[in-house]
Amino acid sequence: MTGDAASRTATAAGHAVPPPAVGDDLPPAPGGPYAAWDRIVVWWDVAFVAILVLTAIQIAVEGTHGRDLLLSCTAIALIGLAYAIWGRRAARSRNQSTAAAYLVVLVLGTGAALTGSGSASLLLFVAFAHCWMLLERRRWSVAASTALAVTAVLGILAREGFTPGLVTTVPAQMAVILVFAVGLGMWVAWTMRRGEEHARLVDELRAAQDALARSHHAAGVEAERARIAREIHDTLAQGFTSVVMQAQAASAVLDADGPESARDRLHLIEETARDNLAEARALVAAFAPAPLKEKSLAEALGRLVTRFGEETGLQAWFVADGVLGLPPSAEVVLLRVAQEGLANVRRHAAASTVEVRLACADDAVLLEVSDDGRGLPGDFGLGADEGFGLSGMRERVATAGGSLSIGPGETGGTLVAVWLPLGDTEEPGAGAGAGAGAGAGAGAGAGGGGNAGGRSG
């Protein structure tokens, strides 16, 4: 074997390519090395034809003639025909029987071509590569590469002669080439398998991220639905209940005392409807509750208690004790809890007085809603189902990091108490101004409570 032939053979080994499936029955991963195989294999067809043509031209121009030229060209033609019938189809279908039929012709044809001309060693560019490209199992590729090396050695010795020097030199050179081809082929196969696994993992990760995003979206939609349901229950539903009760009271007063007495009830109905309209607009726009948009919490609670007393005829009192500036999120929670607490007094307590108290101490704020009504049912807290309002209150307070307790009051009735930690959310230096505002709110609330009490008297 000549030095040029050995050099070309070693270069051919560097083109070994593993099969697309590599023993994996899964479909190619998107973005992986095998995803574009149908497009890549077209270039293999072009490269194969080019090497066959170049090899035939090289054999012809180097001076080979007669029987040797005929043998080499016939072998090359048979290899091309076998590739057209079996090899090209095997590269796309991965059919191993078809691939084996083609490789038998390729191995024998390469040996025959080398018998006629040393330039036929150019065929090893595609021969070693096809042994790794078309076969699914590594051991089959190793066996095919070994058979190709043995056939090439026999072809070279048949042309050069079985002299003692060549019998040892040619097999030794081919053994080095075979080791290099097998080692490089296995390394490329391993690299492409790792690339395929990486692409598959990336595809699975993207699918998991998409599923997680859909799950988060669904959870967000569900949470928003629950939030809107709580807002509607705490605002619009209670307002409509008040409108209905005031309308019924207006009808009764109209029958008993005449139109002038009913006019006050109609005025309350109008104010309640306007407040509900403002709440609805704030809810749609996802703004803060309408009572807190231009008022402090103490002022909003004072107005809420005053309106409650006017609507129900109960003695309603509001007291603010040392209230500092509160975070907006805490104000919303406390306002909604007060609304729900008063709504429960209206519906269930059968009370004559109700008091709402707001106080701050030890970096926490306390809201109490107490009444002198009939109190809690005997099975409360012993498996009795809570209504949507109570469960909504608990969820609001828990989300804000606070605690809620419901139990009997000191002098009977029911006491609803909410404790919210303020932590570091309070703005520094806001104490004096907030305290003044709280005092003003407390005064307004007390005045409102007095009015409410006067009405009930």
C-alpha cells in the first residue's frame, strides 16, 4: 500500500457519521442533530456521487488501462448502482436489511476497485462513513468497518503482490486506519447521541414550562375569580341587600306615615345605590375601594357605621384609638372585614347596638365589631359550615398575615376581632399626622355614632 493511499484512507475515516436513530426508537427531538436528517442526507447523496465520479476520473488519468481499468470502473459502477437501489433508501428508511445488502456490495466493490488501481482508495471516504451512517448498532458498524479493512488489504495485496514486506506493512497500516476510523466513529456517535438527548431534554423542559405557565395562568384566573367574588359579596351584594330593605321600609312608612317620612328612606336608597355604583366602577377598574379613595380608613369606617345606623335604626358607634398611618393593603382588608361584620349583624344578630373599634398597639392594628344580639349558634366552630362571607374574611386576613377570631362578646352578643401586623410597612415620621387624622376620624365616627343612636332612640 502506498503512502498516499494510506493518507487518503486515514482522511476518509474522519468522515464517519453515526446513524440518525442510534438504536433509539423515539422520534428525533426538535432542534436535535437528527431533526434535519432528511435534508442532510440529500447532501450525502451529492457527496457520494461526486466521490464516485472523482475516483473514476483519477483512475483514468493516472494511466490505468486494460483489465485493471475495466475492473475498477465496473466495481465503481456496481457500488453506484447498489447505492441507488438500496443505500439511498436505507439512509432514509433506516431499514437494516436494505443497508446490509448495500454494504456487502460496497465492501466487495471497494476491494475489487483497489485490486485494479490504488486511486480507488478514494472510495474509503464514503465506505467507512457509510458503515457508521447506515447501521443502527455500534457492533455492526465495527464489524462492517473491519470487513472493509480486510477487503481493502486483500485488494491492495492482490494488485501489489503478496511479498513478505507488503504482507506485514499493508495490514499494519490498515490496522492503524481501522482503529482510527472505529474510534472516531464511536466518538461521533456518542457525541450525536448526547446532542440528541440534550435536545430532547430541552424539548421536555420547554413542554414543562408551557404546562407550568398554563397552570399558573389557570391558578391566576381562579384566584382572580375568587377575588372578584369576595369583592362583589362584600360590596355590591350587601349594598343591594340594603337597597331592598330600605325599599321595603319605605313602602311600610309610606303606608303608615305618608310621603314625607318615606322621602328619607328614598334618600338613603339613592345614596346606597350611588355608593354601589362607585364600588362597581372601582371593581371593574381594579382600583382601591371607593370609600378609601379620598378618605382615611378611620373616616371611611366612621361613614360606614353612620350609614349602617341610619339604615337599620340600631345604635351604631365607631371608636378610633391611636390609629397611625396604615398600608393601603391593610386598610382594604380592615374595611372589608368591617363591612362583612356589619352585614352579619344586620342579617343574623337581632341586636340593638353595635360598636366598631379600631386601635393600634405594638406594631399591629386591631379591628373589633361587637354587638349585643343573640350571639353565635351552639354548634358554631364544631363542624358547622361557615358562609361565604366568613370564609372570605378569614382568607383576606390570612393573606395579609393576620388572624381573625369570632366568639361571644364580654356582655353577650358576638365579637369579631381582627389582628394585623404592620411590620416595617408604616412610613417613618407619619405618626403625628396620622394620629391627628385618626383623631379627626374618631371624632367624626363618634359624631356619626351619636346620630345613629339618636335615630334609633
